[in-house]
Amino acid sequence: MDMVLELKKAFLTSESLQEFKIDFVLQKIEQNLAEFFGPPFIDYDGFGQERKKWFCQIPNSENRVLLISLNLYCIIFYRNWTENVPENVVMN
């Protein structure tokens, strides 16, 4: 979990990081993410697989956010455009 928090911090403070993916076998990280970032926004990919997402405002950036997406076997950190953030999302 320390690595996840360090990656979040790195994305929020660096303009050069765009995307980072962590693959894993066992999905025990979901509860930890919810404890740190609150309840996720839930949607589904094109195959019907559930994705849990957290959105974080990037300091000094009005048009970019950090998206942390938890899929079945990976977690993805992605710098996204604010216009792609769903309306009912709570920002972290």
C-alpha cells in the first residue's frame, strides 16, 4: 500500500508522469484503497468487468486529474482530462 500512496503523491506533484500500471495476482488491495481514498466510483468496461475508480484533483491544474483505476488484476494510475470525469464523482 505504501507504493500506491507514493505513486499518488508522485502523480500529483509531477507534470511528466502520464500512466503507470501495476499487475497483481491476488486482489486484496481494494479495501485498503477505499480506506485511504473513500468509496470508489464504479463503472464497467466493454467486457462487463467492474472497474473501481478514484479521482484526485491535481494541484495547480484546472484541466487534469489523477485517475486511479482498480481492475480485476491491476491498478492503473492515469493523468486524465477533467472533462472525462463523470458528473457524480467525489474528488479526493
